[in-house]
Amino acid sequence: MRFLAFVGLLALAVPATAQTPPVPPSPKPVQAAPAPATAAGGIPQVPPAAKTAPPRAAVAASNAKTTIVIEVTSPRGLGIQDIRVELAGPVPRDGTTDASGFVRFLGLRPGTYRARFSGKDFVTLEKEIAVAAGRTTETEATLNPAWDDVKATLPKPGEKVAPAATPKGKGKGKKKAE
């Protein structure tokens, strides 16, 4: 009987010991923070903030190359060949339009560019072009013809203009009989 009582007590004791919570480890002693360095006059110096790197997406966007495609046309909408296009901006470039009036600038950085269009027989034009990162920007420019031959025939300021001659047979009045 003693044996049974011993086994019964043992059976009750095992689950009781298995459910007791573990003893937490003793806390480590806290070390005091070092005293801040002081400048002249006893003013504490604060260390500079740690520099954080910009997010990868922002770095990738700022390094993304872009393309500008420009179509140069006449007022009638026809492409103009051999127009010189100069870009001033983050990456300066220049080029000439092809037979259909297009010029392409590859590998540019994003930003604002100032484009200057010049060519023989056309009035020079300047235009700003905003370029977004990683995108192809398409734009157009319409150039007006330069009328140098018309300007040469115009009177200079202060010059008297002779009246235009009328063609023979179209004047006012009646014909004289011979």
C-alpha cells in the first residue's frame, strides 16, 4: 500500500513541476552612458546625425536615362530636313533633322532643356522641353520661313516710296485715238 501511495504522490508531483514557469535570468547591470563631449564654455556637443542613404527607387529614378524625339515641321505640317537642333541643359547635345524632319537625343538625364532650332531659310526658334526620368519625351516645333527676299524689297525707315506703275492698257481714262 505504501508503494501505491508513493506512486500516487509521484504522479501528482510530476505534472506540478512541469507546469511551473521557468526562472527568468537575472538582469544585466546597466552601464552608464558616456558623458557628452563639451566645447569651450561647457556646452555639450551633439554628434552629427547619421547620414541615411536615399531609397533605391529614388536613386534609380535620378540615374534613369531618357530620350527626346523632336519633329520639326513647316507651317503646312511638312517635315523639314537639315535643321540644326541644339540642347542646353543637364546634358548638352546637338543634332540635325533627318529627311522626315525628326531628330532624336538618347541617353539624357531628366530635367529641363532649352532647344534652339536654326536653319537656312527659316526663322530661329527656342523652346523649353521638360524631360521626366526613364520616359521618352516627344515634342514638335514649327518653323516659319525667313523672308529675306521680301525684306530686301521693303523700304528702309524714312525712305520715300514711289507709286507703283500700272501695267499698259490698265490705266484710268480712255484710250487716245490715233
